[in-house]
Amino acid sequence: MVWAWLIPVLSFAAVPLIILFGKRLPGKGSPLAILAILAGFAIFWVVFAGFLSASPDTDGCEIGVGTEALTCNFQITWFEAGIPGADTKNHDRIEVAWGMTVDPLTVAMLGLATFVALMVQIYSLGYMHGDPRIDWYYAFHALFIASMLTLVLADNFLLLYVAWELVGLCSYLLIGFWHERPEPREAAKKAFIVTRIGDVGLLVGILLLWSQVGSFSMSETFAAVESGVLSDGVITVSALLLFLGAMGKSAQFPFHVWLPDAMEGPTPVSALIHAATMVAAGVYLVARAFPLFSASDTAMLVVATIGLITALGAATIALVATDLKRILAYSTISHLGLMMLSLGAFGYTAAIFHLLAHGFAKALLFLGAGSVMHSTDELDVREMGGLRKVMPVTAILFSIGALSLGGIPILAGFWSKDEILVAVNKELPVIFIVLTLLTALLSALYMARAMFVVFYGRFAEHFEHVHDAPKTMSITMGLLAVFAIVFGLVALDLPGPFKGIGYFIFYHEGHGLELVAWLAGLSTVLAIVAFVYAYLAYARKSINLEGTRGTFGWALKVAENKYYLDEVYQWTVDRVVLSFSRFIAWVDRALVNDVGINGPGDVTRVLGDRLKYHVTGYVYTYALAMALGLVGLAIFWWLVSR
């Protein structure tokens, strides 16, 4: 397990090599990035095997605080500052370490991130072929995944925050990769600014915890929570501040507006962002800090409520979106909302299970969308139809991802979604399970719509020239499809030592698959009904949707315009932020500069200019002045003495 630090370091090392020598290397340095993440994926299996063979008696390992799962920590001192020998709790001295934590959550995230990144980078060989800046593309890719892996391994909040900001920087560079066009430039800036708002909350939350605990260490912080050192108010406020950062990175309402616009980047970048890196970071943060969140009922309710609003709202927008990548983007937002909802409902295992299942399926869907765009140069689903005729491999693989996320048994998405429903039904008021089931129905419906509109139904004749994906793209999609099909089986207690994912990833105590018959049955029926309806409406065209549009036209218009949130933000910026900024600029210029800074100098200059006239150089002028002064003093003495 001690070699886990090499997983991100290899990709970090590839970055300067690609930047400096990429243009002179074969493939412009792309093999370096691929070999680095391939080696990282291989080391992951070594780390995984080491963790499975570890016990609380292993050096550096113990039962984790709060989670009650095996946790192994390895660290070296980064720096010390302050008074030597002083107590860190009094803030007279600070110790910060480079450290890593290896526990079930870390192992799961390492596996997902390295595998998806490897698939995306191999896929990019075909998708980005011929791009003049492919060396920079792979350098940014390597930096991106290295930053995410560092974030996952970090054992203290300060190192996590450094990696967190690096992830944000890389998303800016990759979303705006084709910066020659204005849309990617604006999308990159939007993503960077919106996520920074949440990151301010994260930083304040980290500093608040440090001020109370005296350490950035996560294990020490969670021990302070468990021992009652932190007050309820501090726990709630710090958890909500950390959640602000998670809301920004994982695109939770109202910070979700950056993610659909991030589609302006290369499609493989979208696959990486949506499946295994940036948007997964927010869910990971809440799961990593779960001992803190679970200690506050208020924080948990906020997480669940925001998650539900995000999941349901994004699902309605995905149902009416016409850009294939944006349909998938809003699908990501919705499913991230479901993960947050599950965490807020104490469904720790269900949330991480769905994060993994969703990661495989969503990477597959985005790479499938990239295959369609690569061949057709089109993303408007209204212009597509029947592409299975010319792209049979892509059609089959995309359909597997859609069926999985739609919740069709026995694919991976069915099992993880069902676990979320169980957690919500058990822990939250009944309105939550009703709206979650509605979200599940909409999820199946928009996935079925995307699948049937693009690949089935009447063939769009203007796509006769279209060809299927090359091998570098289709093989990687095929491997992801395998996981989208079979990964859900890890929920089961199959023959062998592995009893199911609930005994590997858990909070407090392991548990097997919790199958509630009526919930599983109802969710299955809803998913099947959604796919059948979508088939009849979009493939067979036997259901007339114009009547629905006429009846619910106003609601559809609101959803199509994304609930006008972008317009609200633009109005707020134009009318409030900029107006306030102009006022502050006036205060700075007119009061601070002109009065506060330049004022004393101006007064001195004017007084000096006026007083210079008494220096004439004539004796009679000075004699007159002394005489007038003497008269004045005499009058003053006479008035005072009366």
C-alpha cells in the first residue's frame, strides 16, 4: 500500500516531459500520458491486494474513526511553523504533512479514476487524431487525473485543498482547450468562476476546523467530532461550508449551471469530468468527511434536500434538451443529486456504489456521444435517427449505458439506484421517496429518449456517409460496457470470500444487499414503462407528442430555458454585482484615493501656496506685520484683563 503515492506521481512526472519534449516524441507525447496512467492502474491492483491482506495489526493501519472500517495512513512531514515545542492546539505551532489514506473509499475511487482515465486517454488517440495541440491535450489530461488521484489519497484537508484547486485549474484548461472559438473560452471561465464561489466556502470551512482542532489532519478532526470536543454549532457550520465546495464541484443547485456549458470542451474531456474526476470530487468530499456531516442532523437534511432538488430539476431539463452532450450533462447533474440525496439519507454505501456504477455507464455514454459527433459532426438529436444502420457497434454500446442508467435489471445502475431508494425510504419523510421515484422515472425516460431518437426509428438519409468508431474508440467503449453490465453484481453475496460491496464500503458496520420488494418492483416497472413509452413515441412515432406540448407548453418552455437560472444570474451580475462594483470603485477613487491619500498632500500644497505670499524680502513688510501683531496682542490682553 505504501506505493500508492506513485499512482498520481507518475502522471505528474509525465506532464513536464510532454510539454518540453512532446513535439519531438512519437505521438507527440501521448504514449507518455497513457503509459503513466496504465502504470498507475497496475499499481492500483497492487495497492488493492495489499489492502485486502491488511489488518489492524499492519503497520500504519487501524480501525478508522467514525467509519469503523480498516484505514491505513502513511505520511511524512511537509513543514512546521511557529514556536518549537509549543502545543498545536493553542495555534502557537503548526505541523503539516504530506500524507495518504488508504481505506475502502480510497481504493474504490482509485480504481474508478485510473480505469476511466486510461480508457479515455486511449479513446482520445482516435478522437483527437490530427489535432495540432495534442501534446498539450495529453499534458493537461495527465495533470488532471494526477490532481484527482492526489485529492483522493490526501489524508489532510490542506493537501486535499491544494489538489482540489489543481482539479479546478485543469478543468479550466481542458474545457477551454479549443480557445480559438468564443464558446469554449466563455464555458471555461464560467466553470472556473462558479466553482470558485463554492471553493471559498470550502476554504473557510477548513480554516474553521483547523482553528478548533489545531490540525488539518482528517483523522484528528473526526476524532474531535466523536469525542465531543467540537460544539454542535461548529460541526454544523463547518459541514455546511465544506458542502459549499462540494456543491460547486459536483454541480449541485444552484451551482450546477457551469456543467452543461462545459460540453464545449473535447468530448473525451467531458467523459473524464462527468465520470471519474471533477464532478465526483464533491460527492467524494462529503463521503470522506461523513463523520463530520453525520454528526449534524441539520447538515444531513440540507445535503438531502439540495440533492433532491438537483436530481429532479436536472432530470426535467434533460427530458427536453436537444443537444446530445447536454442531455448527458443534465443526466450527470441529476445522478450526482441522487448521490448527495443518498448521503443525506445516511446511505453511504449506496451513494458510493452509485458513484462507481454511474462512472462506468456515463463514461461509456459520453464516449458513445463522441463517436457519433466524430462521424456525423452533429449533436442536435432532432437531426438524427436510425444511426444503428451505419454505427451498429456504437448503437449497441450506447444502449447498454442508457439501459444501465435507466435502471433496467440486471445492469449496474439498477442495483445502485435501488439501494438509494431503500436509504431514502428508510431515513427521510415520505415526500422524499415519492419525488425520488419520480426522478427515477424521468431518468429512464430521458435516457430512453436519447437512445431511441439517435439510434433507432427512421434513418436520417443525410448520414449515409457516416462510419462506425475506429478500434481505439470502440474497444475502450466495449470495456466500459462490460462494467456497465456486470458491476452491479458486486452488490450480491456471490460464492467466494467477497460478501458484497456493502461489506467492503460501509459506515459503522457492513451489511448485505437491502432489497425491498415493493420498491425494487415499482422502480423496475417505472423504468420499463419509460422505455416502452419512449420507444413508441420516438422510434415508432405511434404516440403523438404535439398534444402534450400543447397542454404543457408553458412547463416545457420553462424547462427548455433551464428555469431561466442563467438569465437570473446574468441580471444579478449586470444589475447588482456590477452596480455595487461601480459604487465601490467610486468610493475607492473619490474617497480613498482623492480624499484619504491625495487629500493631505493637496491641503499641504494649497496652504504652502497661500502662505508663501508673506515672504516678500522687504523690511517694511515685516515691520508692518510685527506692528499689527503687537496691536493684536495688546487688544487681546486688554479684553482678557477686564
